[in-house]
Amino acid sequence: MTYAYLFKYIIIGDTGVGKSCLLLQFTDKRFQPVHDLTIGVEFGARMVNIDGKQIKLQIWDTAGQESFRSITRSYYRGAAGALLVYDITRRETFNHLTSWLEDARQHSSSNMVIMLIGNKSDLESRRDVRREEGEAFAREHGLIFMETSAKTACNVEEAFINTAKEIYRKIQQGLFDVHNEANGIKIGPQQSISTPVGPSACPRSPRDTGSDSGCC
Amino acid sequence: MVPALFFPWCSSLRAHQRAGRCGDGRHGPKSALRAVREMGSSGLAACALEGPGWLQRHLLSGEFDQLRNFTVFESNFVQVTRFGEVANKVTMGVAASSPALELPDLLLLAGPTKENGCLQLLGLFPLQFVQLYIHDESRQQLKVKFCTGRAFYLQLQGPAETRDLEFGKWVRLLYHLHFQAGQGAVPFTQEWGDEDEETGGDQEDREWDWRDQLQDREARLDPQTSELWGL
Ligand SMILES: Nc1nc2c(ncn2[C@@H]2O[C@H](COP(=O)(O)OP(=O)(O)OP(=O)(O)O)[C@@H](O)[C@H]2O)c(=O)[nH]1
Ligand SMILES: [Mg+2]
């Protein structure tokens, strides 16, 4: 399938806050109750439609646990958007936001759009961080803010899509140079005239091997 | 680009495959086509005969800037349960994050998307947190075990003519990796009892299906179930 743009996203934040669950809910519309610690990076992709344009989100779900962090950091580079996640039932995950933010800003483009996410909003009775605190943190650091639940899917679509809208807005305002790879944005294969399309990784029948266009 | 020689244990794999193809007297596309037919409708299998593998091509497709210069040693597998039942297709590869490294340091896993079966990168894992074992040499099965306790089994796929050779490359690689990691030089699971006894971890050696594979399985095989994976 063709797309106008591809945006690279990273999902970062402490272990156990629900990063992988947010991704799974967004791409597969399901919830995983067991915590399968991520080591390294897991990937997801999904098309969204912004302003009538097809945009492919390529999502890098990184490991939150400290011992994996030094390695995953190196993959922040070239992200157009970041979801910075904390768990509203665990204050320490909120307290660590500053360090995550520093890391993100240091290892990626200054234009990167960051969405702060207070996840597990379904666990209201166990809430440890007030919504206003999240809002204040976001305001102070120039982030977008939402509370989500990867379990009930509440605001999950919105979190990913609003981030894309903000990136798209920045592109239209000329704040993002879409030709600079470091910005985490790519122009889709059909849109670009000067950029050659790389070899496709799609299975094809041997009859098709003469054609140069991928099946995706 | 990293020269192919960089991975001495895999440098000649593609060359051997090509030689095998020409050596059977039926040149070029014809025998490739036959090999594909023999593999059933598996599109993923076709690539093993031509140039870079699917994973390498996927990385070269331009969507993964940071990974595009990796030289990947890769093979197509099917995920099997401990008892050998077949679940789904997985392409597994190893790569080095820097040309200065003598051995690969990353494990890459990819699989077909639900929507159209195109290959999609699923995960990238530092090899220091993953152990690879030869699970069943006769069935050409490897065991992949994460430091978190997740484990799964993969059985090599591919044309019979080249599969032994290809599995041999994995065996050599595993010896190198185990030697480097100081895990003892023998990367087998079976003859050496359960490796969990060695590590003595209290982590359950859970059989781990890639992202809840049992649920995923139907979904993967039926492209209609999700309109979301628009690759
Ligand atoms: N109630 C509730 N539980 C959630 C929610 N999101 C995630 N969880 C649970 O929280 C645990 C951790 O979720 P993961 O998505 O694996 O956490 P992670 O942030 O990816 O953790 P690392 O991979 O270690 O960095 C799991 O047991 C999930 O079921 C949510 O919105 N509500
Ligand atoms: Mg995770």
C-alpha cells in the first residue's frame, strides 16, 4: 500500500508502564495482560489518515528496563515522534520522566514531537499521579498530554494519531525538513520523484521479478 | 557497506546457493521456479535463491535508515512447538551494529504481515540478552531463548539441496557465539540436558509464542482479519 509519508515513532518510559501494550492495542486492537519484558526493540506499523493523506507510522517500542536502556537509546535517532509513557498508579514512573526526556532530547532531533502519556487510566482507584500533574509537566516541557488505557483502548488511537497530526502540522508549516532523514520522516514511494525506490522485500511470484515496483 | 567477508562463517552462503542452482543442469529461473513450487506457495522461500535475503532487502527498502547498512545473515524458519507442531513463518537473522565487530551482536526477527504477507521486521534484540541453541539437529531446529525466560523453537526452511549447508552455517555461528559468551563451547540443548539447570535461574523456561502466537496464528494466516497492517 502506498503512503504519502512515513513517520518514525519511538515509545519510551519506565519498565511496566504499558508501552508494548499501547502498541499492541494500536496495531492489533487487543490487550496483553502478562508483562513480557521487552529486550531491545519491538516494531509495529500502521497506516493512519491525516487530512486525507495516508501516513504510515513505523513504531519502535523500546525496552524500559535500566539494563537494556543504554542499548535502546541509540535507536532514538531519527524519530519524528515519541510517546513518553508513565503509569498513573506508580509515582516513581512519573518522577523518572525528566531523565527520559533528557535522554530523548539528547539522542534525537530537536523537532521531535513528544506526546506525554499517563497510562492505565482504567485503574482510577489506584491512581497515584493526578491528571493535573501530568498536564503541568507537559506544559512546562512543551509536550502534548493524554491519559490512556491500553486495557480499555481509551485514547490509544488518539494518542498515536494526535502525535501524527502535530508532526503533519509541523511539516506544513515548514518546520520539518522532510528531505533530512534525521527528522524521522520519509516521503512515500509514490510521492517521491527523485528518490529511487529500494528493492522490495515482498514475496512475489517468479513471474513478477521483472517489475520494479513492490507489492506493498 | 560491510564487506561480506566480515562474517567469515557466512560469507559463501549465497554463492553456494547459486552454485547449487546452476550445477543441477537446469539453469536460472526455471529451477528457481521449481524450487519455489516445491516449497508450496511460500513466497518467503523464494528469496533464498536470489541475492540478499528478504530481511536484508526489507532493511534496504529505505524505511529503516539506521539499519540499512547492516549485513544480515538470515534464514527462513517456521516456528514449531516443543513437540514439533508448526505455527508460523519467521525470518531470523543476525547482524553486527558496527563493522568493527568480529561477531554479530544483534538478532533480528521478521515475519509476514497479516494483511498481505509482506515481510515485516518484528524485533531487534541485543544478542547479549539472547541465547541460541541447536535444539534438534536432525530436524534442523534451533531454540531461541531470551534472558527474560521466553523461549521458542524454529525449524529451518528452504530447498533440500541447500538446507544442510545453511543449517551448518548456523551451527558454526552458534559455536562462535557460545564460545564468545563463555557459555561453554557446545550450543546444544538436548545432549547436554536442559540448559536451564546450568544457568540455575528461577525464571520459568516458558514456551513463548511470538506475541501470543496461538491467537496470532489464525490472524496471520487470514489476511482479511485486520485492515490495519497496511504495509
Ligand atoms: N490495568 C491496566 N494494565 C495495563 C495497562 N497497560 C499495560 N498494563 C499492564 O502492565 C504490564 C506491563 O505492560 P507492558 O506493555 O508489557 O510494559 P512495558 O512498558 O512495555 O514494559 P518494558 O517492556 O519492560 O519496558 C502488563 O502486565 C500489562 O498487562 C493499562 O492500560 N491498564
Ligand atoms: Mg515492552
